[in-house]
Amino acid sequence: MAAVGAPEVITQLEGAAKVLMAPPSMVSTEQRQHAEHVFLSFRKSKSPFAICKHILETSKVDYVLFQAATAVMEAVVREWILLEKTSIESLRTFLLTYVLQRPNLQKYVREQILLAVAVIVKRGSLDKSINCKSIFLEVGQLISSGNPTVQTLACSILTALLSEFSSSSKTSSIGLSMEFHGSCKRLFQEESLREIFMLTMEVLQEFSRRENLSAQMSCVFQRYLTLANQVLSWNFLPPNLGRHYIAMFEATQNVTLKPSESWREALLDTRVMDLFFTVHRKIREDSDMAQDSLQCLAQLASMHGPIFPDESAQVSYLAHLVEGLLSMINGIEIEDSEAVGISNIISNLITMFPRSILTALPSDLFTSFINCLTLLTCSFGRSAALEEVLDKDDMVYMEAYDKLLESWLTLVQDEEHFPRGCFVQPAIQVFNSYIQCHLAAPDGTRNLSVNGISSHEEEEINELQEDDRELFSDQLSSIGMLGRVAAAHCIPLLTSLLEDRVTRLHGQLQRTQQHLMAASDLGTVDRKVLDDLYEDIHWLILVSGYVLADDPQGETPVIPTEVMEFSIKHSTEVDINTTLQILGSPGEKASSIPGCNRTDSVIRFSKALAFGIQSFYKLRKCVRLLSAVLRTSEVESRATRASLTELLSPQMGKDIMWFLRRWAKTYLLVDEKLYEQISIPLSTAFGADTEGAQWIVGYLLEKVINNLSVWSSEPELANDTVELLVTLVEKRERANIVVQCESWWNLAKQFASRSPPLHLLSSSVQRTLMKALVLGGFAHMDSDTKQQYWAEVLHPLQQRFLNLINQENFAQISQEESVKQEIVATLEALCGIAEATQIDNVASLFSFLMDFLSSCIGLMEVYSNTPETINLIIEVFVEVAHKQICYLGETKSMKLYEACLTLLQVYSKNNQSRKRSDVTAEEDQYQDLLLIMELLTNLLSKEFIDFSDTDEVFRNQDQGTPASGRTVSAADVVLYGVNIVLPLMSQDLLKFPSLCNQYYKLITFICEIFPEKIPQLPEELFKSLMFSLELGMTSMSSEISQLCLEALSPLAEQCAKNQEKDTPLFIATRHFLKLVFDMLVLQKHNTEMTVAAGEALYTLVCLHQAEYSELVETLLSSQRDAVIYQRLADAFNQLTAGSTPPTMDRKQKVAFLKSLEEFVANVGGLLCVK
Amino acid sequence: MTVVTRRDPVTAASEGTSSTRLLKLRLCRFHVEKEKEPFGVTGGKRVRPPQTHRTMADSDLDFQTGESGASATFPMQCSALRKNGHVVLKGRPCKIVEMSTSKTGKHGHAKVNMVGIDIFTNKKYEDMCPSTHNMDVPAIKRLDYQLVNINESYMSLMGDNGEVREDLRVPESDIGKEIEAKFEAGEDFLVTVLCAMGEECAVATKVLPIK
């Protein structure tokens, strides 16, 4: 084909390029869009090869050259099957020669042309029409030319090949299936990749030998180093991975090196590793290159898999690596830019090499390695602290420190594999340095910059910033583990530091109090000393918490073995009487009690005496640490009583609550059955039926009550406080002790009376408090006491509520502020009660709440014009459904369904005829809708999660007719709810992502669970449901689109079951057939969706065979090109060959899906041609 | 039985001697209404007269609409405020649309940051205060009236107890147009009147439930 009108095309393209490259102010949006359109349609033009060649040879505009290269690349893939193999080959040669002859091409143009070459090679490797060997030969020649420009070009070619073959995220650009990409990649990684690696190694070898590298040379050097890194980071595809797994596999980050056996010779050669150490030594001062060389070493340190013929090969490989690493580190002062890279090497080798290989290292080498790791960790830790002081943006040492601490955790967790005690000394060093970095001078170095000047700035912290205990939880877990390894050192250290700080805090507060009596102005108080103490105590409590206990989510926490052993070991030297005395006097200074050095440092009480505890406690060292925290708590409480709350740190208050909660979960009422050996002091101090346990529960309750009144204004501290309360009552054994305390009953009464200070708490805290009070009610009590308890806790709520709403003039007074507050408080309490639901209390809580739910519906009427109340009422229903529906048997579920249905009816009635104009109308409605959808989804969840008596549930499900007395089903409620939600959903509202997701999840659930209900929907509702599906399929995110596609199959199956033609659903599915057909066949789509779309298409085809044939016919008849026609016709025939005639049969469906994949790979791209 | 307390607003204003609370309220309304017009357009440059909280001292003025002498605002500790609730910001009754806490320094005490929207003017206000402090919360009332008539832009509204008030203008908003259109069309409907801190405004309409 001659380049007809080529000059015109070039002129047009160059004009468009000028527009696109112009500064924004010079061209209008329309001009810009037009220019973009010019290029888009140019790239879609048919067989643009001749014109592109012409452009490449004549045009001087870089951007046009770039677009021409892109057009060639896209067209080759699109028209591959129509092209002669020879013309493809000549095209490839043309492109490569073109680049070689023009060393001055713009980089982005060159890379794009090379990408086109790589794509051609890859597409060709599929039908074996192109042999990679010849390319490597050419590249090898380029490299040996010694000319830096040519070598750079060679590197670019290899890089382009590598990225084209490596990543399957390019799928859409050539429209091939994952299998094709997978097999291309597998083929490539066995031979070509190794060739690239060998070529790269030669270049690196060559450069590392040279003495003086010119700037240009070192630039080439760097590019090959990057290339080496890319090869070593190759995500080796194991043989025989399913398609689904491939997609998952490709998504993994931080690839570890797992080459196949064929790489043995290339990678087990020690010279390879040595080369990388040499290279690093040479370039380590160049921070960019150093990152690549260290990353290469890190990849080598992660090597595993079949490449090692046996263990001894692995051991000698590791030994060589560790030796190289040690000699590298020991000889140098580490640069900032090396920290992360070095820590990656260490972390990779510790994670990837089996313990048996690590222990098989020569013991000298292993010891040197551990020592080096210890020093490095401490040093990175100090540098990380410095980074924090300087408030650096790029925290490289922090990152490196995190990595190393993580590696320690990995090592220490497998401690039993290593020589006994080999980690104790390192643990002590790392632990000490951590503590040192977090304490203020003179003991520590916190906030000290290099020159020893301390900085103290107060920054504004918002609630979104995580608390240190979460922000640094990884670090703290590692430090906690190390602390346990060296428990004999670390626990006493923490204890004495904490005791010292508390004593100082006490003194400082007393001095401040005296100062205030004289000056009486809080503004004159210097907070610096106090804040330093608070910060010290903050970190000491956090570390103590992490040393003493774990926070296992959902599992029963147990006392760490190391702590238990430590406690047992020291129990013999404990002086019982003294221990008791210390434990019992949190207000006293430990050292003021004679003989305190002989007490167990894990416990120390003092109030115990006041509670009449006799001296039969033995105190352990771990208990003394607890008592240090209790003393901190006591100093805090006393300060609040002395009106010094202003001066206290809410953060410290939070820390205390957090620690006590973590401690109580693990240590309070230890279950001896969980342990092989138990420390007598621990079990006698906090075991079941001990006075110690009673005393501490009493103390904790007092503390909680004090906190709730003093700290009502600190939402986070109040929250930690009520969470401690929940911990105390959520376990039956602990709750049994709690309900024996008078203070617990006082708290219950106080809360029920809604008097200050508890009603000052934020609503979420009040809910949790309510939850705790309800949970406590299920503790063991005799029936009189129990009755009395409920009379104190729940009945006042009910009584007050009933008294209020049963007043004759309730409607009139309903808008009075006091009435509204009472109503809001009641609704909040109901949410709290629902939250307390557990499997063993659901029966009684459900009936209690049900009474309220019906009254709430009455409230919906009274408060129909008060949106905030309406919103809260719906929330009560959401909570009840969320917490209880899964436990409810049939009759009870029915009751709840009915209540929800009525709620929705009233809501709908009140909103239909309402028009609001106030500002927050839209926001209110959005919140209501979100809650309603949540409610509906909660009700639907009964279909998946059901803990109720399953027999009963199943018996009734299988019957076609409703069970007797069955008035409402979940489907009725949900569909009714959808009826309300749908008309209110606007495309604007769907722009809220959370609402949009919730909405589509809901309608997909409905189509999947109740397809039989869909045809019975009212016409309008049906229409909007179908419209929603179409909208979701065509113009939402791929996730939503997939949800909608999944909803189609059950709908089509429903139609097939009914066998009725011309129903609205039947007609709608016909429309969807066309949509899905177009989507799969004509549009570029996300390959992830092929399965969902394929399943939908198949069921739709079964239902509408004639229409499907028509669609195919229309498509075929629009093809003028005979070759394309035939190819398409064949493809369509093959598509349905395995499933003719199509029936709703699983086997056939699977066959169809398989051929669909081939179909998409074969003709998918073809049909996109304009 | 319908008790109609019908007074022309202009003459009521000139009388000035009536001791009913309703009248006082109406005077205030009238006063505010006159100023409110430019306010709606310019977006709040006007300086409002200082808010005079009605206190118990006013309760000798018998309140015809059956309200007690509850104050227009009451104090509440910052921490107990809630999103979707109400608060007085810069002297204006606002709905809280955003609420967050912050602190100065790790060991500082909590401060509450609030964003509120004036329930009458839609203007946005922000405020921050220590969470131990008390904030004023406006007492908010929403009352439904049946629209009986519109006379020179004043609505005749009948309450639950049959009393009719005529002191409220049709607001110059979408809902105002809605009210006029529905009235023209002869529809029976309710008007929701939002009332806070001595200010009142129709904010919603509702078609009468069929009995």
C-alpha cells in the first residue's frame, strides 16, 4: 500500500501535536480534545504500517514519531493473523535499524519503538514465528561494540523485552489470555532471561574491573545494574498454575528469587555473588546505584526453591553470603542510603533460609553474624530516633530499624532451634538501646539532636493520628519478645525505671501543687518537666504491656512462657509478707517499705491491707511490674482528687487503661488448665477464688469509675476506660467477681439515673458503658440478686421511657428539649444493649428489645419532622438486626422482620409526601439511606450466617407454602426496603462510594437469593432495578460491573424456569443479552471480568437462542473483508461447538467458558478495528 | 372549634403594648424578617443584633402557644455534643456536620473542632474549644401546621390545637415556592416550622395524611 495522502496526514498530525504540546493557556479545551481525537483515530486506522514508516522517516516532530510507534505496535497485535510473517519480520528489522541509525532520538520515542519491537517478539513467540536467539545475537554484538551509546541501546532493548515478558498486567494491551502470557513467560524465563542475565553479568564484570569510569560510562554501568536487578527480581512462574492463581500470583509485591533448576549453574557460582559485592563496594557512594546493587544482593539473599540440589549446597551458599556481608559491613561506615538495602539483605536471609540451614553455619560465623546484627540494630535505632527529632520526611533509618526488629522477631520466635541462650545478650543490648532512645536525658537520649541539645516542640495532633501503641505496634512486639527472652534483665529494669519515674512524678505534682497554692495560676506552671516524665512513663508502660502480654485477636490470651518461667524461677526468693505489703500500697513508695528488694517485682499491692487481705501472697517479680503501673494509676487518681487534673496527661491515662486491660485479659483469674507449669505466686495472687483477684477487680472498678467522672471530656481515654470495663465483664468468671462489688452496683444506678457526670460522656462511650452493664447482668447471681440487678439497670430505662411516651400530651411535649434528650438517651442505650448480645443472652435481650422496637415505630410518627431522631431510631434497628438476627429462630426472626417492615413502611409514608429545603436535607437523607441499606443487608445476612437451630430453619425453607402463621419473610422486608431505597437513589447519590457499593451489593444479593421475587415487583420498581443493573454494568467501576454481571445469571435462570415469554423480566434479559454480547465481543474489557460476563452470557444465550444467532448474524454481515468474515464465523462456531444446543447444564457452561477464553484471545482485538 | 388570633402584623407592631409572648415573638420576627432579605442574598455580611436569650424572667408573659418558659439555649459539655446534633456557633443556631478532636502535644488535653451549618441561613461556621468547656445548645422545635391561607405573603397556619397564627412570611426559598404552588392548586398540606433562638422559618411541606 502506498502512502496515499501521507503529507496531508503528517501535516494534520503535526498540527495536532503542536496543540497538545502548547501551554494550557494557549489552546482551548475543545482544541485539545480535537487534537487528542486526531491521534486516537490515527492509532485505530487499519494497516497503518506504510504511513507509519513514512512518518518515522520524514517527520521531525518527536511526539508524532512517538504516536507512529504506538500505532504500529497496536496495529501489529490487532492485525497479526492477517499479516504475512515476512512482513512482520521486515517491520521488526526496520524498527530496530531505525533506532540504531538515529542515536539522537528522544529517549521516550526510542523506548516506545523498542517497546513495539518487544511486543512483536512476544506475539511472535506465541506462534513461534520469531526466534529470540537471533535478537540476543544482535544485542550481544551491540554490547561488544564498546561504544557506550550502542551499549545503552542494547540495554534498552533487553529492558523492553524484560518488561514485556515479565508482567501480565499488560494483558489488555495485546488482548491475550493469562495462559498465553503465562506460557510466553515460562518459555522466556527458561532461556532468554538467563541469556539476558549472562549478558548483563559480562557487562558488570567488565565495568567493575575498570579503574576510572567516565560519566557516560558510569551511566551505562548503572543501566546494566538496574537491568540485573530486574532479572533477579523476576517473579518466576512455577509450572502448571491455574489461570485464577496466576492473576493472584502476579499481584504479589516484594518478589523473592525462586529460579528453576536450570539456573543452577548461573546462580550457584560464587563468583556471581562476589561480583555484586565488588560492584557495591565500587559504587556505594552513588546513592542511586547503591540501591540497585544492594537490592541485587537482597534478591540473592532471598533465593530458595529447587535451585539448591541439597542442604549442603544451601549451607555453603548462605555461608558465602554471610561472609561477604560481614566483610562488607565491617569495613565501612554505613551511608544513609545503604541502611534500608542492608536491612533488606539481612531480613531476606533470615526469613527465607530454613532454621536448620542457619544453625548449620559454622558457629563462629553465626556468632559474628548475630553480633553484627545486634550492633546494626542498636545503631539504626539511634539514627531512627535522630530522624524523628529532625522530623525528616524520608525516614530511612526508621524503615531499616523496623526491618531488623522484624528479623529479630522471626529469629526469637524460633528460639528453640538455636543454641540455648544465644539470644539473651543480644536481646539485652537491643532492648536497652530501645529504652534509652525513648527516655529523656540523662538516662536516655530522647529528643536529643547530634550536638546534645534537646528539642521540645508541641505539635498539633488530630484524632486521625494513630496512638503510639498502634503506630509502633510492630516495633513494640519485637521489643516485647526480646524483653521476654531476657526477662531476668528486662522486667526488673522496667520495674525500677517505672518506679523511679512515678516517684518523681509524684514529687513534681506535689511541688506544683504547692506552687499553685502560692501563685494559683496554672499558666505559670512549667510543663516541661512533667511532660518529660509523662513521655518516659508512656513508653515504659507500652513496653511493659508488650513484654508481659500478647493481644491475640479472638484467641484466649495466655501468659507468655518466658514470663511464666521467670516468675517460677524467682518465686523461691520472694518474701511473702513484704510482697503483699507493696502490692497493697500503690500509694507508697516501694523503697520506703523495708525489705522491698526481696519482693516479687511483678506484683505489689498496698490497698490489699485495707481490704483485709492476709499475708498469704507471694509476690513475683512480674507482679512488681504490675504494681508499678498500679502506683502510676494511684498517683494519677490522687492528683485528680487534689484538683490537678489540668496538669495530668490524658495520654498517660490511656496508657494505664490500655495496660491494665491487656494485663487483665491474660493474668486475671488465670486458668491453670492452660499451662504445663504455673507460677505459684501468680496463681495465688490472681487465680480464681483468691482475695488478690477480688482486690484487684475492686481496684480496677474504682479506677474506671473515677476516670469516667474525671475524664469525661477526653473521648479516647473514656473509651479505653469503658473497654477495660467490658473486658472485666465479658468473661463470665471475671463478671462473677465484678457483680459482687458495691461500686459496680453504684455505677449501674448512677448510669440508670442519667445524672452527671456519666451523661457528659460521648454517645459512643455511653453505648459501650451500657453494653458492659448488660453483660455484667449475666454473671452468676442468685435469682433475687439478679432480679434486683435488672431492676436497677434495665427497668428504669423501660419505666422512664414508658412513662414518657404514655403521657396523654406526649405529642405536644415531644419537641421539648428535655423530652427529646430523654428519647435520644433511651435510643442510645438500646444500641448499647444490642451490642451486648451474645449467644447465651440473646433470648432475654431480644424480648426486651422487641418491646422497645414497637414503641420506636410510634416514635417514627411523632418525630417524623425531626431527622436526627429518625436517623437514630433506624440505627437501633440496624444494631438489633446486626447483632441478633443470626441467633434467632424462625418465629423470632419473623417478629423482627415484621418490625423492620413496619419501620420501613412508616418511614416511606412520612417521606413520600415530604419536601424539605433546609441545608442538611440531602445529608440527612443520605445517612438514612445508608442505614436502611445496612439494615436490609443485615437481614439478608441471615441467609449466609445462621447460628439458630438449623433443623427448624431448613424444615420450613423446603416447603413451598409458607409455614402456618408465617406472615412476613426476609424477602418481603428486603424488597419493600428496596422499594423505598430505589426511588430515592439518584445518580448523584451513587457518587458516594460507600453508598454505591452497599447499594449494588444489596441488589446483587437480592437477585441471587430471591430471583423468584423479581418478576413480582411493581412495574416501576422493576424498571428502576433493571436500570440500576444496566447503569452498574456499563458506567461504574469494574467491581460494581462484576457484581451486576453476577446478578444476571440467576435472573435468566429464573426466566427459564418459568417458561413464560413476554414477561417484563424476559424482555429485560433480552436487552441484557445484547449488552453483555457487546461488552464481551466488541468492547475492550477487563480480562478479570471475562468469567462473570461469560457466565452471564451463557445463561442469557440459553434463554434467547434466536436473538443470539441474530446478533451474530448482524455482526458477521457487517464485515466486508472476506478473511475477517471467515475467521469470525469460525470463531463463533467454535465458541458454541461444545454446547449445542445450549442448555443450563453445568458441564456445558464450563465448556462454553473455556471456548470463550479462546474466542476472546483470537478475535477479541480484531473486532475493535474501526 | 378554631380560635383565630388574627392581627395585622403592621398594626401589631405599632401597638407595641401587648403583653403576650406571641406578640413579642412576632415583633422579633418582623424585625428579623426585614433584615433577613438582604442577608439571604449577600451571604451573611450583616451584623446581627446581640442575641437576647429568653430567660425565666419572661415567663410572666403568658405564652399563648402553650410553651413553657424554657430557655432558648442550654449549656452542654463539649464532649457530649454529637454529630447531627445542634450547637450555637458565633451566636447562631447550627447543626453540627463535622466534629473531631485534636490536642496540642502528645500529653495535651483534648480540644473539639466543630463545623456547623446555620439552620436558617445555611452559612457554615467553625469553632474549636477545649472539650471540658460548655457550649450553648439551641432548643430546636419543629412544629407542623396546616396551611389555611396566604395573605400578602403571610401564611395563616393552624396548629394541632386549632389555633391559627398569621405572623410568618412565606419564605423566599424553594420551599416557599412549593408552598405557594400547593396553595394555588388548592392542596391540603402541612407546613413544618423550624424554631430556634427566637427565629422561625418554614422548612418543609408535607401532604396531609389521608384519614
